[in-house]
Amino acid sequence: MSFHRVRTRLAATAGAAALLAGVLAGCAAPAATGGGAGDGAGASTLSGSPVEGGSLVFADIELQTDFQVQKAFNYTQSNVFRNIADRLTAFDPETGEVVPWIASEWTVNEDNTEFTFTIRPDVTFSDGTPLDAAAVKANLDQLGLGDDAKKIVKNRDFIGYVGSEVTAEDTVVVRLSEPNADFLKATAAATASLLAPATLALDYAGQADISKIVASGPFVFESQVPDQELVFTKRDDYAWPSSISTNDGAAHLDEVVFRAIPEVGLRVGAVASGQADVSRGVQPSDEASATASGIELAVAEAPELTANWAAFRGGAPVVSDQNVRRALQIGFDREALKSTVLSERYPLSGSVLNRSAPGFVDLSDEFAYDADEAERLLDEAGWKVGSDGIREKDGQRLRVSIAASPRSVVIKPAFEFIESEWRKIGVELTNNAGDSAILATALGDPAYPIIGSRQFYLGGLGPLFSAAGNTNTYVSDDELNALFATERAATEPSEREAVLADIQERLVLGTNLLVPLWDEVQVHAVGKGVHISFDGGTAPLLQEAWVED
Amino acid sequence: MLRYLASRAGQALVVLWITYTIVFVLIQTLPSDPVTIFLASDAGADQELIDRVSALYGYDRPWFEQYALQLGNLLRGEFGFSLSTGQSVLERIGSVVGSTLALASTGLLLSVLIAIGISAIAFLVDSPRLRAVIVAAPSLFSSIPVFWLGIVVLQVFSFQLRILSLFPDGSLLSLLIPALVLAIPVSAPIAQVLLTGVEQASELAFVKTARAKGARPMRVFWHHVFRSSLGATTAVIGTTLGVLIAGSVITETVFARPGLGSVLLRAVIAQDVPLVQGLVFLTTLVVVVAALVVDLITPLLDPRVLRSVGTRGVSRLGA
Amino acid sequence: MPDTTTTVADTTATIAPALRLDGVSLDYRLGRKRVRALDDVSFSIGQGEIVALVGESGSGKTTIAGAVTGLLPRSAAITAGSITVDGTDVTRLSESRWSRIRGRTVGLIPQDPGASLTPVLTIGDQVAEIFAIRGERLGRAERRARAIELLEVAEVSRAADRLTQYPHELSGGLKQRILIAIAFGLNPALLVADEPTSALDVTVQKQILRVFDRLAREHGSSVLFVTHDLALATDHASRALVLQRGRLVDDAQVAEIVDTARVGYTRELIAHARATQSALPPEDPAPAADATGTGAAVPALEVRALTKSFAGRRGANATLAVDDVSFTLPAGRTLALVGESGSGKSTTARMILRLVDPTSGEIRLDGRDVTAVSGRDRLALWRRVQLVYQNPDSALDPRWTVGRIVAEPLAAMGLYPVTERRARVQELLDAVALPEGTIDKRPGELSGGQRQRVAIARSLAPNSSVVVLDEALSALDVITQERVLQLIESLQRQFGVSYLFISHDLSTVRRLAHHVVVLRAGRVVEQGSAREIFEAPRTDYVRELLDAIPGHRLIAGAAQTATTEGASRR
Amino acid sequence: MPRGIGALPLPGPATALSALLVLVLVAWLVVPGLFTSYDPLVGDSAEVFLAPSVAHPFGTDHLGRDVLARVIHGTTQTALTAGLAVLVGLALGTAIGLASSTLGPWADAISMRVIDALIALPAFMVALFVVSAYGAGPVSLGVGVGIGSIVLFARVTRAEVLRVRALDYVEASKLAGAGYFRQLFGHILPGAAGALIALAVVDFGAAVLAVSALGYLGFGTPPPTPEWGLIIAEGRNYLANAWWMTSLPGTFVLLVVVALGVLGRYLGKVTRA
């Protein structure tokens, strides 16, 4: 089902996308074909022959002020890093494979503890210094070990990183204290972007300052108006894109400008009025009007990320009972959710992973909507319906609350809907989605019942759910931890697929710790004559984008 | 006058100290440790690192030590480093303070003009109905949600008319329109003061005298009514700075303008204590200085005040 | 404009009168309610004629002044009749039309000089403004010269310096002079003087009116002189219009009024005025305790070398508000502290009440030294000495019933058992001759005179032996004043209470006081029995004071009419 | 103009209408169910984004909930939050104001500095901080916003008390032997109460707006509980394709705030005798 993927330049057509969308939505939604012929709803827009030159305005939902690479967990950061910095490896969303980038090739020892990278020659940072084995080692060391003196956290994906060694001028050997097959993928993540030694030498504040970051990417920092715009210009001698890029040389665009539109309601209008070429974070309710006004909707899928989920936290007594968790899992009508607050561009997810992700197993039948069963489970758990319809157990109300990032345009309305559904089975939900302050506290508080999220997982699901320290569930499940270990140790792809399947099964059905919601997608409004594509992390690939004049 | 200046400066310092204390207490009562929040991102919370960072910022010391330490730093102009961005607080603030000043000052100017306009019309029109409408304007202005107004303005000017850039582009218009949105609520209290002046005008003896001289209505308004409420007006303007800041937080968010407003918002969300402290301390400083200036120029505008100088009268605070 | 001869006493029917009102009725709008302020008022003023408009507060005299100058509040509406000023019908003019008439055709000398100058503008600006209004383009120097000239004509001292001063830096008398200068500076055909001196001391009043009369004569302006004081009217006008509750009840030449007033109400006014002017001070039966206070009986109140100095603000040297004042109030007598504003009489009273701490000196009450009492002793003091304020409106809590107000001292001091208090209160209300049922009313439902009676009743509640009457009559209308005055006297006879009567109004003092102490700038100028003071004043100042009391023509009768200054000239 | 006239203000049509509106609100507060048949929490997925009609005067929202029903049921939460805000301001403000105006020069100097400090400390900053620190909820919102109005109440209390204390009848009661509290509760407070009540009424409106502003910044009363401020704030996201979601409740709140202002001024006039 790769054919409606953002990056498929040839296959994707409006019809195809709409058809599939229709299938997924279970009903033909009007907006799908709204734009009419010519604008492929949900398709990449890289069609025709590239035009050289010009400037592209990418309107993100906010501009980050902290660009310390370790903390580039947000789209707003990875969107920038994808275009100014290169990585050892790249993730091919079509195949789910890790493909060469700065590392032209690599070898892994049989127990997944030693990785040997061969560094592509003649790559230079924009300050002229070479991106050689030494530079790579410097990067890997900071990522893997962190730097307390500089208040720099270590990269959570670099599990068991012991150190690197430059064995030849073009060779780096990485040693891990424990097996980690996912280490390779971890080097393809935005959080593993390679920076010039000059930048690495800076302290936290320095590394956080975008204007001070020197890297080897197709675009180079030009200027900024703090909190307002970031301007990057093309690097003419750029010639080392990853193998997934359709453009082997320098970018077509002369300049790219990142701006922010915090107001959800203004994002489509910005593109419609020609004030932005691309705008991220279009809310479902605006999709129809967008396509109606001839704006293309590019749906960037995110195999590099997990699906959207709601995670139960170990410290919260209310959801400590598995029956309750199960009840909540099956206690709302996903199809209704989709038709009410989502759109056909948001596939309902069947697991922790997106349907487009490698190793995805569809468990959706296992947690299909079943209100009666949910009620039965709750009764069984001892929660009896109270006077106002909300269940109670020895004087305590069945009340849960959810915290989630304000950045997702659908998660708050989605939980408003889920709230009304859960109310029917006697569960009260306080919807704190969108309240950043509460999210900030909730992340650090194991007793906060539910967190709604989706995350980069190139480093594997392990870092997200293994140790008790994980801020998602705060649960350390031995069976899971074992599975994670085997996954990291596994060498055979088939073997790893199997383990990954078990992990998903365990997370969703075994422990009922996660409530799968919908696949992670980012809907972008794309102006007329703008040709753009996205990587597996929904980051724009501006090196191969162009704008018709 | 010198003595007065000295005493007022003294008072200003006391005020600064009190505000610092209030903020410190607020921060101390935080339910959660800012450092934890800062570090417990999606990346997971590493306890030892948390301890190391809090030690680095001195958050592990007893409260009274922190109180003295931080106060000392502020007095020495050392605002420390922002937890959430690692930038120096001054740097962070300095990078955007300009655009906020531009917005705020323009907004203030516009609001004063609006207020004067309203009161002038209210004084000049004869029809009681029309006057009733005009007099109602300020309370209406202070009742419109600023963000709503801002979004409507953007929909109209930026999307329909397409004369205003959605992103601040440095053009005069992209400053004026947000400033106008900001000015609407700020103008309300100023207009109210001027209006009370106008409403009393019909009873005020000296206005009678002026009219009895045969002065034209316009002259009566400017030379007597407006001129004599000028003192009270400046006093109020001194106190609208709070509204101005609140307004700019929202205006800046709606119009995606960089500025102290958005910085404050993020700092507060991230519970970035050093940044919040720095912001509050600096804005307080500005407001206090502004109040001081107002106090110094009010006597020039209203000689009566000179007599009550030294004792900060409520009347002049425009309560 | 029709020139009828129907109006009363139109002495100059041949040319257009300076002012003419024809059957003017006027209402004030209050929400949906309408209150009639003027009812079919007709009169006219000839060119160069000086006419007084006399009436008590609420009689509508100020409303007429407003209607004539177009300065009525917006709630006022002329419902009938017409007003003609110097030949122009001004009954219904827009503000802008009025602004062309005002100043040059009709001028105003306002009631309250204190508030009638724009506080934030220098005197110079406000005087010079009239040139701008007249459209005269003048250079700085010339404007300054002309302004000084105007001020000097109005006998403003140090005119040149005044230009740069602000109103609050000047005395009331000076302000009024400046306002007069401004009014005459525009040389209007008709000048409306609205109670021009009611806020000023008698001596100042006299000087001001002298200037006013002179200028009026020189300019040959017609004047509408609005006042509540008939005596003043008769001194300065040739004709008097008497208003009562919005109706014109009398319109006659002063000469006639003085001899034989036809209208009853006018007669009443005359009678009262004459009474206060000419009445002999009450005889003092007991041997007057002389200044040294070594009288036989223990005096109710004794004050020795009382001094109060206020520290000047910010280093300015201290000012003596009260300077070495001594006097004695014999039991059951009335002692008047007389003096113009700023003479220190109120401060003295407040020291006696221990509301202000004396700097030095001694106060003895019934022989006991109370100079430094505080706490409980001060409460004890207040049981003996009580105060009646000048303004009954502010002296009574509008939210309280009369009963509660009068009972407050009893409750607070714990006098009389709770059950008997109401009876005691009723008793007091009867004593001050308040009608049945007043006890449950609130101050708002009472007239000014009744309120003052309530205040008096309260002052007597704790059986106080000394009552301080602080200008207790000045806020009342003449007729009411008379009645309250009589009440006060009778109460003294009934309860033998002693009064310390603070007043600037010698005519009321003359009616009431056995002993008079005249203060000036904090010092005692002269004191002695009322007779001595009024019959044979020893100091020029007191003579001046007495001379300043208006109403000479009333006393002297018709004979002097022709010669008295300010008489009309035709 | 004769004395007395102008002192007695009769309620004009504006005041009457305002009073009526407030009465309606009280009714909504007590028996919201009587005014709408729709459920403010559970919507009808088939009726999302319906424009205003007879059935739905304020239209429906993104979950198919009747917006008017949400406004009506939102009255409770709104009154709770804004009411608490007013209470905080009133209690603390009056205390400071009384201290400064009745406890002598030192107390005055100190309280005036505190007031200055509160002026200098932007109220909105404090509200933002409190709400973000303790999580948006009726209490934190109420307190956070309330702190901002302390200054106002303190100032008015001080001014009013000083005004009333200057009146002769207060001194008279002192002469009558009344002690501090007798004067305070017998004369001074009743005399100052009018202005404070008036201010409280006006401040209530201001509080609703402040809460709404916080809601806009993402610190609103968490759903499902409907609350005016948040209804307006959240509705803005749909302004482009469902203008009614924010505009109609917005206009309604605007009317309420204005009405409260009118009432406040009227009360001020009546009680300030």
C-alpha cells in the first residue's frame, strides 16, 4: 500500500489517494476529491520538471528557539535539521530500510554491539572543515555520552554507547556495551544530525542558537528574526544527499524561509492568500474549504514515528486495573471519531505503529468498539454507575484526565469526542490536551493517568516503553523488556519482524497500556505551483523542492 | 523638588523589592520543580542530571539562601540563563524587546488619540442620543476579547483585502493594525477619565466661566476641559502599562509577532524560572520608572498636584 | 422683536431693554419625571439699570441666571415664554450660537470664585483668552500689557505678578476680582452677577462690591444681581425682584421696598433683615465674667493662652493658626468666637473639643483642666462638650434613622438603659420641636432646618453642658435661620446649656451672644460683652467688620436711598 | 439648578435592560435545564457545524453540540470562576485599602507601596503564572485573575474610606464616643460599600474576559465543562468556516460585560449618597 505515500512521485494521483482514503474512511467523503483534477489530494507535488531558483516560505506552527540537536524531538526542529544538516544514514519510508547517506556503507558484528561506518569522502561543513571520520566520532561521542559540563543530555536512542574509534581516515567503529540492532536506525534520526566540530565545541546555549550551528546540509543559515523567521540559503557545492533524494546536487531553491502561524484557523488562509507556500498543521475542518479554494493538501505520513496513542501511566491508581484499561480501549467508536473530528486523511491506527511502518501488525479487530463489553469489564472491576451516570467505587468517582501537546491540531477535539463517548460508559474524562503547562508537569508525574502522544522511534520502541524511567507509561514490564532486548539482539530481519509483532501485541493487548488512536500524519496546505515532498518524519525535503514562477 | 525626587526614587526601590519578593514566593510555591519539568521532556527524566542542573542554578539551596542569592544577582544585573533555551536571559529578552516596545508605544499613542477623540466628540455633540452612544464606547472597547478582534482583523485585512501581511513584514501597516487592536482595550480607561472630565464639565464652575467668556465649544474643550483633566489622564496612562503588557501578550500571539509577550508565554509554560524572573523584574522596572516619570510630569500638567506632592494621592492614581 | 410696555416697571420702554423675560416657564427633566423650576416669570431690565434678584435657595434665581446666560444644565428645558437679551431672542439657541452672544452681549460673574478659574492655566492665560475670543491678534507684549491693565482696573494688587500665578495660589477675593476683570473686559451689555460674594468674608465682600459698582457705573452696564441677601440687594440695586418657589412674587424699586413692602413674603424678609441688623444684643443678667475670668461662679469653659502652631510642609517655617487666645465662657451663657476665614476660630473650637492637640495653653471645663485628656477622659469630656456642625447634610449619616442618629451618643457612651433610650430620644426631638414621627425618618426626608434641629438634639443627648455651634446657622436660609436661632435661645433658657458660637456673621452673633471674642489671624483683636463690641468697638478692625455688614439702607430707611453708593442712575 | 435635583437617579431604559439580562443569567445559573433541551456535553455527530437556525440559535460546534446550550450551561462555571476572582480581589483589596486608610501613616505608607508593587507587577503575568503553575481550573483561574483586581479594590476602598471619613458625621460619631469599630462598621464601611459593590459588579465582567484571554492562550477550564471564556477562545479556531462558534458567544459575553458595567455605574450612583 505504498502507492499513496507522500514520496511516491509517479504513482500518487488524486483519484488513487481519494479512493484509498474512501476505503479507509469507510465512506466516500466529499472533501477527498474536492480540489478536482490536477491537485492530488494527499499526494506529493513533485511533478513536472524542476525550476531552478526562487524562494519558498514554509509556515510551521511555531518556531523553536532551542536547536540543541539532542532535543530535536519536535517537528519544528527536525523540519529545520532535515534541511541544514546531514546524518550518517537515512530512513527510506518506502522500504523501511536504512540507506546510506554520509556513511556510504557499514557493517555490523553478529551480536549487534559493533558498528563500522565508512564515511563518504569529500563532504565538507559549510565552514569548510571536512566531515571526516574524526568529525563523525566527535558527533557520536557527544550523542552517546552527553556532556555534563555543557548540560547536554545523552541521546536516549544510543543505548549502551561506549565509544567510537577512528580506525582509518574514512572509518569509524562504534562499540556498544549491549546489543542494539536499532542503533543503525538511531543514526538516521534528526536527533543524530551531524554538526561541525566548531559547533560541538560550544556550550549548551551556543549549540541551541540556530545562528551558530554549522553543518553540512543543502541549506545554510542566512539570517533570523528571533521568534519570527529563519532564513536559509542554498549551498551551491552540496552534492551528498541521501540515496532517497531525487536531486543529487544542490537545491533547486535559492532560499527557504521558515515562519510560524500559531493560529490554527489562519493556516489555510495564509496559503490561499499567497503569504506562505506551504503551511503545516491544517485542521480537518479546514480541509474542505482549502481544496475548494484550489489549495493542494499534501498528507505527509510518518513511518519514522509511532501512531497516535493514549498511554496509561503506572503511577495512577484509577488505571492500574487492566480491566479498566481494556474498557477504555474499546469504549469509544473510532469510526464516529474519524467522521466527526478527523478526516479521511487520518487512517485509524491498528497498532502502536503506523500502517505504513515496517513491521506493522493490524490488531484493530482486537480492540474494536464494544460498549457493552466495556461496561461489563467496568462492572467486573467494581465500578458501579452512580447517580449522575459516572461510575463510582467506594465513594471514588471513575475520573481520568489526559494531557497532550498543543501542537497536534486534532488531539484536543478528538479527546473532546472520546470524552463524550466514555461518558456513555460511565467514565469521566478531564481533557487537558493542549495545555502545555499541564503536559510539562504530567510528563514528569507518574501518577498522571493518561498521556496522549506520538513519537519518533527510529531507536526502536524500547527507549519509549522499556525502563520504569520512560515518561510515557512509567511502567517497567519484564516481558516487554525481555522482548526489547531480543529485538535489539536479533540479527535476522524476519526474526526482528516477529519480535516487533510480539511487542505491539504485548503493548496494546497484553498490558493494554496503550490505546491506539489514528496513524500519525501531517496535513500540509500547498500553494499553487509549489512542488514539495516529505521524508518519513514528515519533514519537508526542500533540497528537491521547487516553486514555479 | 530634589527631596521629592529622592523620596520617590526610594519608594521605587522598595516597590521593586516587594515585587521581587512576591515573584519569589510565587515561584517557591510551584507544585513542581522547574528543573524536572525542563529536563523531563519526551527524552525521559534523568535524576542525577536533574540534581546536577538544580545545583548549578542553586535550586538545591534553602529558600532564604536562594532569596538572597537571586536578589543579589538581579541587583548586579546578572539575570542568569534561561532553563528552556540555555540562552542568557538578557540575550533572550534583548532579541525581541525592540518589537514589543514598538508595538506597545504605538498602541499607547493610538489609545490616547482614540480616548481624546471620544471625549472631544462626547463634549461637542448636542444630540443626547449620539452622546449616549459615544459615552458607551469605552465600556464596549474594554469588553471585546482582544484575540477575537485580532483574528477577525487578520481574516479581513490579510485574507480578504490582502493589504496586511500575516507575518510582520516591517511595513508600517503591519505595525499599525496590531497596535490598533492593542489600543482598543487600552484606550478604555483613558477615555473614561477624560469622559468623566467631560461629564462634569457642565457642572464645573470654571467651564461655565470659559463658556461665559464666549469661548467657542472647541476652545472650551481644548483649553479648559481637556487641559484640566490632563493631569489625571497621564496618571491613568501610567497605570495602563499593565493592560498594555497583557494586551501585547495576546496581540503578539495572534499576529505571530516576536516580542516579550510570546517570550513570557513560553517561559511561563516551560516554567523557565530564571527567564520569568528576569522578565518580571525588567517589566516591573519599566512600569515603576514610568510611574516615576508620570509623577514627575503630572505637577507640570496640573499645578494643583504640587501641593500634594510627596504623598502619593489615590486621586492621582486615577482610582 | 416686539417692544411691549406691558412688563412691570419698565423704566426705559423707548429703547430695547437689556433683558426681557416674557412668561418664562422652565422644567428640569429627571428620568421620566419633570420638576418645575420657573413658573411664568416675566420682567425686564432697562439699559444701565441695576436690578437685584432675591430669593432663597431653590427659589429658582440661579436657574434664571443660567437661562439668561445660556448656561443651564442639559436637563433644563424652557417650556413657555421667551427671553430677549439686548434685542436678541435667546430662548432656544444652539451652543455655538450662544458662544457668539455670551461675553460681549451678556457676561457672567460666577458664584464661587474658588472654582471658577481653570486650575491648570495661569491667570495671564485666562485673562488674555478674552482677546483671542474677541478675535484680536495681539503681540506677547501687548497682550501682557492689556491683561495687566484689565486687572489693575479691577484693583488686583501686584497685577503683573499675578499673570504667571495659578488660581490655587490666590485668595478668594483676588480670584473674584480677576473674574470681574474678565467679565468687564468683554464689556457686555448685560452683566449677570450670580451670588458674586456669598463665598467671601464680609470685609472682602464690601471691597469687591465697591469695585463692582464702580465698574458697572463706568461701563454703564445693565446688571442682574442675583443674591439671597435682601440687605445686600437693597444696598447695591435700584430695583429688586423677589422670587419664591419659581414664581416672581415682587418687583419694586428698592426705595419702595425699604419703606413699604407690599408683598407679604418681601415684608417677612425685610423684617428678618431689620431684626438681625438693628436688634440689641441680649442683656447679660449675671455680672459679666471679665477677661481675667475671676468671676464668682465657676465658668463653664475657660481658655488660657491657647496656642496652636502647624509645622510648615517640607522645611517651611511653622505657622501660628491660634496665637495666645484666652477667654471665659460663663455657665449658661453664649460666647461668640467671631472672625473671618483663617482667623483660627474653628481651630480653637477643635482644640477645646480635643480633636486637635494644643501646642500650648490651658483649657478648663467646669474648672477641671482638660488640656491633655485622652482615652477614657476624652470620652468623659465629650459627654460634657458637644458640637453642632455648619452643614447638617454632611453631619448626619444619610443611611441612619433620626432615632438612631440621636441615640448614637447614648449607645456609644452607654447612657440610659437600652429600654429608655427611645423615650429619651423622643424627648429630645420634642425639645427641638420636630414633628411627630420624625424619629423614624431618614435625614434625606427632612428639610435643612429640620436636619439642623436633629443635629442639635444629638448634641444635647448626653446632657452636655457646653455646645459648640460651629457656623451652625450659616448654611440655612434667612427665615429658617431665624427659627433655629430662636430654638437655640429657648434651649439655653430650658437647660441652661452654654454655647460657644463660632461665626463669621456678625448679624447672627448680635442676636445670640452675651460675650464676643473677635479673632484675626489667630490672635484676639478685641473681646468683651456683646454690647461693648457692637455699641462701642475699640479697634478699627472691629469697626471695619461692623461697617461691612450690608443693609445700611434697610436700617437707615428710605431717606438714604438717593445717596447710598451703588444706587441706580437714570 | 435647585439643590437635590439630579441626586436621585431613576433607572433609565439601559439600566432596566441590563438588570433584565442579569436576571436571565441568574435563572440560567439556577435552572439551566429550563432554557435548553440540548445536552451541552454530548453532541450529535450528524449535526456538526450547523449554522445558526431556529433549532440552534447559536449554531452547533465541531462535535455537533448546541452552542447556545453550552453558553447557558456554561453560566455556572463562568460565575464560579469570575465570582471567585471578584471575591479574592474584594477581600484582599478591601483589607489593604482599609489598613492604609484607617491604621495611620505607617500602615498607609506600607500598603501604598504594596499597591504600587501590585500595579507594577502586571496582573496578567501573575494570572498566567499561577494558572500555568497549578493547571487551569476554576480555582487557579479565579485566584490568578483575582490577584489582578486587588489593586483596584484597594484603591477604591482607600479613596472611599478617606472620602467618608472626611464627612462630619463620622467625626460626630467619634464625638458621640464611638470607637474604631463602631465608626468603621457603623458609618465608614456602609458609606464606602456602594462604590465597592459597583466595582465588584464591573470587575465581574472584566474577570470573564481575563479568563477568556487565558483560555485563548491555552489555559482554559479543561473540557468538558463549558465555560464562556473557553467557548469563545476555542471557537476562534473555526472562525473561517463556522464564524458563529466564537462570534455569537463573544457578542453575548460582550453584552453581559457592558450590562454589568451599566448596572455597576447605576449602583454606584444610587448608593453614593
